[in-house]
Amino acid sequence: MPYKIDWERAGVYRHYYGDVTVAERRASLVAISADHRFDDLRYALTNYLDVQAYETSPATTAEIAALHIGPMFTNPQLMMVAVARRPDILAAIADFQRLGFIKAPYRVFPTLPDARAWIDGQLG
């Protein structure tokens, strides 16, 4: 399992590392959205900085984006935040956003401190 999920006071922090497959991305989404704490989350922060290989395609990006529709409907206050620098991951996130399946804020930052500072600013 190339990810770790940590529940925080107002959100969830997911850290991907190593070789990440679509199945593992799907499993991490299910683990988060099926948890009883999901409806109270204000942010979901995903760190991609330690990813070595990232399985993606336009079809799998669309699948993962579609899987967000239900959870985002049940928790419309959720902000999505990513920390990434790899061009393939940045392109997949941009494709995800372009699909327009969800309307939640989705911001990408190059460092974890930048992402956390933005989250803190949003939470007030």
C-alpha cells in the first residue's frame, strides 16, 4: 500500500509514495470517503512528492474524478489540496479539474508548507 492516511483536526492528510497504481488511488479514496469522519472534513490534502511511478491515463483520470462526485455531494464544504511537482501528476490533476465533475476548490502547491499555509488561511 503506497499511501498513508492521517486524520487531522479539520481534515485528512494522504501521503503517496513509491509506485502508485489506479487501484491504490481508488482504494485510498474509498478509505477516506467511507470513514465516519468524512462528512466533517474541511480539507483533503494529498502529498505526491515521494511518488516514483504514477499510473494514469485520460480514462483513469475520468474514473477517479467521477468517483469524487458522490463524496463531494455529501460534503460540499471540502477543499481539495495537492502537493506535487511531477509533470505527469500535475497534468493528471489539471485533467481532473478540466473535467468539471466537482466544483470544490482544488489547489496545487509545490511544497507542503505552502499548502498548509493556504489551508490555514482558508480555515481562518
